[in-house]
Amino acid sequence: MDFTLPTNLAGWLPFTAAVVAILLGLAALFAPRLILSAIGLAPSAGSIDALGGARASLAGFWLGVGLVGAALYDQPFIQLALGTGWLFSAFGRLVSLLTDGASLRAIFYLLVELALACAALAPALGFISS
């Protein structure tokens, strides 16, 4: 299996969404305190369970989905899976905004998650043709 970089917008958008997931996954794996504090969940002193949870749930999922998404960026099913993951992350963020209250950081993350979802879903749903 040969790996090639995307050559058009329909390839670059899902590839970029996958690379963002990889970068977030690497950050969560090697710097979980940084990721947790970025989302407002700084662990208490001596709480290794929070760090392990960040490495397992955040890093593991982001890295797994991101690596497959980057390797198979031109496959519609992979684009749907990646885009739907980002879309439901945005949905969870929206539910939190509506029930728990809004913050500028939460609104920013909602917009980023929506942009990544659109980037991955647009080619799969035919909004951008290759």
C-alpha cells in the first residue's frame, strides 16, 4: 500500500482533520496535563488516574482515528467516521454550552470541532468533488 499526500481540496480537508486528531492525540499522550488544562480540567496534585484517563481515552482515540484517517483519507467511509466523530464532539460541546453555561473557550472549541467535522464530511457527502 503506497501512501500519497492529497492532491486536491477533497483530499486535503479530511487529511487535515485527521492530522489535527493525531497532533491532539500526541499532545494528550505525552503532555496530558497540558491538554487537560487547555480544556479546563487540570488534575489535582498527585492524581495519576486523571493523567491515565487522558492518555487512554483522549490520546488513544485521537491517535487511532487520526492515523487511520490520515492513511485512508480518500475513503468515504473513513471520512464519514472521522467527520461524525468531530460532529458529535461538537454536539457534546453544544449540549454543555446550553446546559452548563457558555465560556469563550468553549465557544472557540465548538467552532473548531465544527470546522473539523465539516472538513471531513464535505467530500464524503458530495459537497466537494474530487
